[in-house]
Amino acid sequence: MLDSFATRDTLTVNGSQYQIASLTKLGQRFDLKTLPFSLKILLENLLRHEDGVNVTSKEIEAIAKWDAKAEPDTEIAFMPARVVLQDFTGVPCVVDLAAMRDAVVKLGGDAKQINPLAPAELVIDHSVQVDVYGSESALEKNVEIEFHRNQERYAFLRWGQKAFDNFKVVPPRTGIVHQVNLEHLARVVFTAEKDGKAWAYPDTVFGTDSHTTMINGIGVLGWGVGGIEAEAAMLGQPSSMLIPQVVGFKLTGKLSEGVTATDLVLTVTQMLRKLGVVGKFVEFFGSGLKHLALADRATIGNMAPEYGATCGIFPIDQEALNYLHLSGRSDDQIKLVEAYAKAQGLWHDENAAEPRFTTTLELNLADVKPSLAGPKRPQDRVLLEGVQKSFHDAVGPLTANRRPRSDDTSAFIAEGGSSAIGNPANDITDAGVRVEKDGESFKLGDGAVVIAAITSCTNTSNPSVMLGAGLVAKKAAAKGLKAQPWVKTSIGPGSKVVTDYLEKTGLLKELEKVGFFIVGYGCTTCIGNSGPLPPEISKGIAEGDLAVASVLSGNRNFEGRVHPEVKMNYLASPPLVVAYALAGTLDVDLSKDPLGTGSDGKPVYLKDIWPTNQEISDIVGSALNPEMFEKSYSDVFKGDTRWNHIASPDGDVYQWDDSTYIKNPPYFEGMSKEPGTIDDVHGARVLGLFGDSITTDHISPAGSIKKDSPAGRFLISKGVEPKDFNSYGSRRGNDDVMVRGTFANIRIKNLMLDGVEGGYTLYVPSGEQMAIYDAAMKYKADKTPLVVIAGKEYGTGSSRDWAAKGTLLLGVKAVIAESFERIHRSNLVGMGVLPLQFEDGQNAQSLGLTGKETFDVTGLNGGESKTAKVTATGPDGKKKEFTVKVLLLTPKERQFFRHGGILQYVLRQLAGKKAA
């Protein structure tokens, strides 16, 4: 490696010597004092990887002289230290690697060439579903079902663990990937041997889940990428990116009484979404940092995808060291982190000059108020006192076309129960439906909270809100309250440490008293693994066409994500999840209305059961210790008896069979030794015309598979019974299922059809309405290329590579949108689908596009042109021409695209052919 700026130096810690790329030495030539923390990490990465080809002195100098106000225009090659995966996205990654081993052999290479060069760790956390709840046996029963459903996937991962070097698997029933990453996998400062010398450098990470940014809370630069980009990184390929703009977020003051970290992160999300930070780094600084525990910082970092940033990072300081100690890291590692951070100017000094930023926001923590977000976007923050109105505003349109029902207004009255809840007599929450369940009779109506879930890495990583929820439950139980009988309650701890401290404090039993039992260690409800509602509740919802709700401590509440029968979803802190389970409805103002009636016959208000900040602080201080973490992670990769008894094949090349879970994908079929060209598109038809905020959940749902959908019919044809369908997320290793599930979300609306919801389109040649997959196959048979047209924020949400893979396999050549989410645009490029952006102020509506036209995209100039001309020819022969931006943003992306995608590019390189 080159060292143009003579930055090589030695750092001695604990008697050991480490080579470093010294930012201090570079600082003798450039003024780095006010360079943002995150850019210093990028700068070190370039110094260490300078080779004159992928990284040159020009890129190093560009960061060293960074202009905070300039538009990004300098491409750099970033190489993360490691890759972390979860199983929904990790299984297709390993499938692709296995397929690449087959393909590289066919191209004349060696299967062993396909092997992770960067450490890759996969945590199985997305497979457990809340099938059983409300009892002490829920955990064991759900785990048993999980292993039965996922036997084939788990056997495949066990093969991968044996076949690939540098690849480890954290088995099921351990925790959520981002919490395991924070509590155990993160090094903060990485060490490795290179050319016979020990090196120390910042821990940086790519993750195949967008919430990888949670690790930013401890000063580790990392973000979510698509599976294909992660695979490239695992195979030693640097990631191409533009030097970003950096937004500074100054925090002052401290949180007020009764305010949680969840309230804070929802406020931050709303502020940053309003500002607009897509493609930018966000960096937190200011005097308020000293009042934020590491878990609070991780909560804020976690939701970077929700506020749209690439990352939301905090600097390394004493609080980070305290957390490393608490979580059981070795003294030697902690000393290395401190010494390295101070030597490199990466240590937070509150007395130093503030970094220079592209722009700055400021928030006094004392101004944060109790909040939720909903009913369908995480940035739509609602103050606690405004939730009832928010529900009314949302439920009106949802029930506007409902068939008439009786004028009985006794919805939500629990007969024979201890409380009467809500304000049922209003013009929205009408009749309701009588439900009999477990010997109780009650009316179910609009706004009923049918799911209350303490779930997701965002909050289960944070002891203050988890123990706060336990204290709320304890006080509620003492007053005789419990969750309403129509509420499906659950706790999905992010790690076993959470269970340990809840048990140690006695608060797990208190949560159980009000209905909250542990259901599994995984993401559960937050990713749509909420499981079925009780049949009586489902029947009532269907009978009344009810607009019911969920309240969850997650980070995503997009339409159709949490549960197909639940139309409104609100994000909330764990203590508020408990509170809404007790109330059982959104049609109540918890800031002033009672939760219910206590055993003494008196109304119980939220203020009566809400713990003080001091109570929470005291119990957090007494509950956690390093031994808990050391015990939980002492043998984290081993797994339990169930895991170790799963039979798995051996060998360097996977022996594919007729599995409906694992299949050799078709991406490399007929692949030549030389790359292709980027050609104009002619005669394309529109597969779908969509509006704003089409998420990756809309494009490639992770949840349940309907038996009458193309994917459901396919599985039935393979002998799979509907009860064994599992979910789309669990079947991401099988392209036959996933291509049929593309655009199959039950809530997606194709504007080519009038008011129709679900994965349907208009097959223009015949004028028929049919499933999107069926139409795509008819177009493919006719050799007709396809385009998708959409509005703003296309592809927001999870870093879901199948949203791009499925789009490709349907035959889509280009997506034309008003704007794209960062990761999804990158994924489209990585799969060989062309992202095109309307000119500012233009969209399908302003141009009068109906989706019935044929489209030509010309002037691509082999991908080198920054704009292209689109000609839309209507059924009457009239033409509309408009210009679009070609979003192949860097030379590397154009190179990938010529090869047909990142994986094809890597394969050709590894097979010994010159990459064009």
C-alpha cells in the first residue's frame, strides 16, 4: 500500500505495538481540528487503503480539505472492517455466495475464490414469530415452531458456517442483530495482522439491515447496505460513495421528568426528516451528550433510516468506555479504544472547537415531550395528548366507504371486566362488533388496540425504557389493571441480558401480571412477525370492517407491515405500549383520561402509574453489571441442542435440492466472460404507476403469504400447505417465491387501477386487471421490457435487496421516480435496474402519464450521460417527451451496471478476466 503523506506510525498500548495510519501526522499538513468525527474515520480508511488505483492521494486530500458547503462531487472507495447480517437478508447473501461458487467454477475459476475476506457475522433474529403469547410457555412454543418452520434455512446456514472462512453464525434465541452487535460484536477499535504487522484502526461496519446505524451510538461508523453491496464488501470490493455532506445536531440540556429516549428519538426523526438529510451523515455534539446514556445514543443512531440519513453518529468519549466496561469487554480492549481515539483526534473533547458542518440543527433536551408516531410513518410524530385526534383524523378515511351498521354506540365497553374504557359515543367510533373470547364478552370497535408489542432493537437495547415499562406494569398491577382481553401482548427482548435484568429486579413477573410475557428473542412484531390474531378478534375485525390499531416500541409502522388486518400503527416507548394495552384503545387521551378503573373502583390515570426519572435511574443502576453480559455472550456462536442437532451438508459447493426455501438463483445463467453494454430502452410498458412513499415493504413484503396470491399458488403447487407458508422474509432464499411476491403488499396502490389495493396491474394490450407477476410474465413472453413509475421517496424503509432483485426478475429495465431512498437506488444499480429521476417539479401527474403508454429511454450514451430523454407514446399515438436524470452517480456504478450488476463484476474479476 502507498503512503503518499507519510502517515504510518506506531501506537503502543498495554505493551503491544500497533501500526496506524496517523491522522495526527496528516494534521501537520492539513487543518483537521474542525473536521467532523465521521469524516476523520473516512479519512483514516483512505489513508490505510491508498493503492493509487481505488484510493489515490487526490481523494485523501479531498476529505482533508473538505468544504462543508459544497455539493458532493468526489467519489471515494470505502472499505468497512467487517459485515454484519441478519437472517432475512443474510440467507439470500449466503445463497448468492453459494451460487457464485458454482458460477466462478463455470468461468474457469476456483470455488474457494468465493470466500469472505472481511469478517462476516450473521445473527438469526428475524425468523421467530408471535404465534403464542400471554403465557409462560409462549417462548418455548414459539421457538419450537420457529425451528420446525425454518429447518431448511438453518441447515443451509450451518453449511455456510462450515464452508466459508471468516463467516460466523449467531444461532436463534440469542437476540436482535443490532443489539448483539452493540453489546458484543462491536470492537470500536479493530485489530488485524497485515503483512506480518499488527494494525489498529477504527471499527467500521456494513450491515444488511438498515438499522445497522444503531452502532453509531458507540462511535462506530456503519450503515445499512443492500445484500449485494454487503456481498461485494465481504469479497474485498470497496464501496463507491461520494464524500458526504455532514449535518451537525447540537444537543443541550437534559430530558425532563417523564420523558423517555423514545420520545427524544421521535422528535429528532421529525426534525431531521423536515430538514432533509437523505444521503448525508448526521453527527451529534454539544453539552447535552453528557446527559445521554450510551443506550439513549444508540436509540437515536438506530433510527437514522427513519430520518433519512446514511448514519447518525456520536463520538467516542468516557460514556462509550463506561459502556464497554458494563458490557463485559476486556480491560485491554477498553485501554486500546481510549489510547487510539486520543492519539487519532477521535476522542470527544467538549472544550475543543466545534466541528464545521454543512448545516446545524439544535435541540434543548428539556423541550422534548411524550410522543408517539403514526399511524403509518415513523416521522409523523404526535404528542401524547394529540393521539386521540390523530386516530380520528386517520380513521375517517379508512371507514368512509364502509357498509352501514347498527347505531349501537357501546364500543369498547368490557362486560364483566374491571374497567370501561374510551369515549365510544362519537361520530367515528360507531357500533362495534360483539366478540366472545375466553369466557369474556366485549364490543370491538374502530381504534381498538389489538396488538401491543415491546419489540425491536430501537428500544429493547435501552434499559431505562425497558425497566420503565416494568415499573409501569408493577404499579398498574398493584391497582388491579391488566391488558384488555382483545389486545395481543408480547415482549421480544433484544438479548438475553434484558431478560436477566428484568428477572433480577422482579419486573418480568410484574409485566406478566398485566399480560406481557416473553415470546422470543428477535425482531418479531417490528418486522411483521406479529403472528395471527386470535380467530375471534380476526372475525370481529372482518365482520365490522374495523379500523383497528397496533402500538409497538418499534421503528417502522408502514402500511401492511405490522399485520395485514391492522390499519393503524403507532410507535411508542415500552412504558406507553403497556399503557395502551391497559386502555385497549386509541380513542382516549392518556394525558388526562383514565386508563381504566382500579380494583378499588376508582379511575386510574397514567400519571398514577408512571415512574419518576429517579426511580428509573436507581433501578437501572442496581440492575446491570458486566457479569450479565459475560454470561450471555460466553459461547454466543455455539447455540442450543436444537441448533446443534440440525443436519447440514458438507463440501465447498452447495448441493442444491428441490427446497422451497433455498434455490440456486438465475442471476448468473448464460453469463459471458466479458461485460455487456448499457443500451437505450425501446417499447417498454408500465408494470406499475405508484404515488409517494412506496417502501421496500410495498415492493417486497416480509410478512404473510396469501394462499390466493401468485406466491401462495406456487407453494401449493409444490405441496406446501398454507399453514406452512411461513413468511416472504423467511423464503428470501428462493427466487421463485420472491419474484411472485414482488409488489404483492396488500396495501400497495397501483394508480393504473381505480382505487384497487394489492399487487395488481393493468395488462395494457388486453385491458385486463391481473396480478403484477402474471402480467410481467405475459410481457416477458412477448419480449416487452418494463418500467415502473413512482413519486417521491421511492424505496424508503428496510435495506431490502429483494426489492431490487424481484424488480429485475419481473423484467423491469428502469424505475422512473421523483426521488429515491439511498440504499434502494444503490440496490437497483447493483442488480442492473436503471434508476431515473424526473426533473424537479415534474412527475407522472404533471406530465399527464396514465401508464397506458409505451416508453422509450434514449440518449444514455453507454451510461455516461447524466440525463436521458423519455418518449411516452399514448394509445392514440400522441407523444410526450421529457428529460430525466440518470442516477448512475459514480464511475464505479457505471462499471457495475455494464457488467449487469455488482455480483457479475466481482465474478469476472475473480475468474481472472479483466474488468472493463
